[in-house]
Amino acid sequence: MFDKKMISALSYFSLFFAPVIITSIIWCTNKDKEVRHHLKWALLTQTTFVAGLVVIILLYNNVPFSTNSADTIHFLALATVFIIVFLNVSIVIFNLIQGITRIVKRSEDNWARC
């Protein structure tokens, strides 16, 4: 069905359509060491991504934002949101790079044939 490269790439790309769910399902059904290594990283980044979104939603709904530095709590909430957005954008870029790398990467068998 799918080879190792495609399953590894799918685990990274699943961030865009079902983070954590698809990666967890693949984790439970696949026993290959190389694929599980990529599944661990994809699951870690996707869990961090979802947790960041949850924190942003909670902050947005519960704390009014302010750019006034004298209003410390609101200013820290705004700064926290910016940091989490930066982290989440970095995670998206990381998953894109890793997914593309898994697809483009030649397997060791193909190197011997070249």
C-alpha cells in the first residue's frame, strides 16, 4: 500500500487536516522503527501546535488585550499570544520541510542503483 516515505510524510502533513488523530492512528498500526521515529516527532509538534491554539483561544476569550505596558497582565497576555503564534508558524514550517524531505529523500537502495 504505502511505503515508509509516504507514511512518514503523511504523519507530518496531517497537521493540516487532522492533527494528532491521524498520527496517533498510524502510531498504533505501524511497527517500523524508522516510521515510528518520524511519528514521534510529528506527534510532538502537532501536540504542541494544538496546545498553543488552545492557549490562544483561552487567552482571547478570557483576557482583554492591551498594548499599554502599565497594564501588565493584559500586555503579557498579548505578548504570550505573539510568542505562541511565532511558535506555531515555526511548527508549520518544520512539518512542511520534514514532510517534503521524506518524499524527496532517496532510500538507501536507490543510491546503490545510481
